[in-house]
Amino acid sequence: MQGVLAGFAIITIIIGVGFLLAQLKILDATAQGVLTRLAFYVASPALMITVLGSTDVHRLFSANLIASLGSVVVAATTTILLARLLWKREAGDTVIAAFCSAYVNAGNLGIPIAAYALGDAALVAPMLLAQLIILQPSGLSVLDAITDVPSPDISPRRLRLIRLTRPLRNPLAVGSLVGLALALTGIKLPTIINAPLTLIGGMAVPAMLLVFGISLRLGPRPGAGEPPIQIGTLVLIKLIVQPIVAYLIGAYLVGLAGHNLLAVTVIAALPTAQNVFTFAMRYDRGVILARDTIFVATLLSVPVILVITWLLAS
């Protein structure tokens, strides 16, 4: 339990620092944009290369991956149907909503919780891979297509080429693919390359948390900018539906039990990742929706994870 609480305390403190810096007018909306671009274009791709590249490929492709992937698909699909058919959200907001309900905070919360509360940081790798091979590239491709509208005078051949290569021009997708390739081939980057990448990647999580704290100070107060029923539904899917699906798939479809079953369930119950707010800021879609969902989900995930641990570890 100490590892769970420590992980949440760390991110709360850094978010608080961002809030304080905005309150003191040391950082403003311009700084918020700079930090967002730094995290999206530079630090996060470097982090993906180092994290995925150093992960044991046998831990990536396991029964845990099937349970994690299934929980991501069910949570995201449920949200997409609600957002489009019931809430009538436009495509960009729908992508952010799907991220809110299915994109697990596997980095700055998942890794420490897996390490200290579950005893093995590698247990978070299957969920991380599920998000990077399905959820992130598909969602960002939609956001790229909406944002990067080609000029009408571009030839059909050129237009097809743009659409085919769009995912490869997204820095997070490129970083994830490079990291996965390193893991699959077993290639180790030389120190002169890996060391700078590790240092740069280390900026990603603090930058995202600081941006989140700045938004809490400069933006509308939580609960004032989006319909509470939509925020509540996204949090319900994230903290209740997703871990239940991970548990059911793990226990009854792929035969997980004991510590592995506990791991996939706890990791699926982690709150929405700070990456989602970075995506929302970068593409200017569903910014307040992402911020408020992350805020509420992070607060409520503590008792949810403690209850899951108590039920499955006993």
C-alpha cells in the first residue's frame, strides 16, 4: 500500500508546483504551450524509446497483454459509442474522451506502483504496449487527420501519400515503433545515444504534470467547463469498467491467477494518463474534458486500487 500512496503523492506534489508557479505568475499560458510541445515532440518520444527498448520482450507478449488489450478495447469502444451517439461530440473530442476512459497512467504511476506495490516494474509493460500499439496510434491518426487538412489543390497521388505516411510523422508513434523494434531485436543502444535519450525522456512526466497544474490555475475550475454527467461516466468506465473487463478476461479467458491477475486488474484501474491532457492541448480538442477527467479519476483511483488489492490479494 505504501507504494500506491507514494506514487500518488509524487504526482500530486509536482502538479501542485505547476499550480503554484502559475499562481505566482512565474509560468503562464505561453509557458504551458512550450512545455506541452516539449513533452509531445521531444521528451515523450525519447521516453518511449528507452522504456520500450529496455523491456524484456517475453514480458511484453504474454497472457497479461491479452487481458490488458481487451480492457483497453472495451473501454474505448464503449466511450466512442456514447460520445458519438448519445453526447453528439465531434470526432476530435470523441478521441480525447476515448483516451480519458482507456489510457492508463502506466508511466509515472504505473511503474512505481508495479515496482513497489506489486513487486515488479515489468508488470506494467503489457498495458503500456496495449496502449502504444492500438489506442495511441489509432487515436492520434484521427487527430492528425482532423488537424492536418491538406490543401484542395494537392494531387490525388500526393494526398494518398500524405494519408499513408501520417502515422509515421507523429513523434510519439515513431518513438514507440523504435522502442518496440529495439525490444524485439534485442539491440542495445550505445551509451552515447542511450544516455542523452534517457535524460531527455526524464523531462516528459514532470513537464506534463507541471502543465496540468498550470491548467488547474489558469483554466476554469474543475467541474465548471464540461457536463458533469460526461465526466462522471468517463471516470466510471476508467476506474470500474476497465479493471472489471481486465479481471474477467484474465481469469476466465487466458487463465491468469494469483499475482498476475492482481497485477492486470490493478494496472487497469490506474487513473487516466497525463499524456491525454498533453494530446488535448497539442490538438486543441477536449482540453477541459481531459483535464477534469484526469483530476477526478486520479482522486478516486486511490480507494478503488486499495479495494482491488484488498479483494484479490487476500
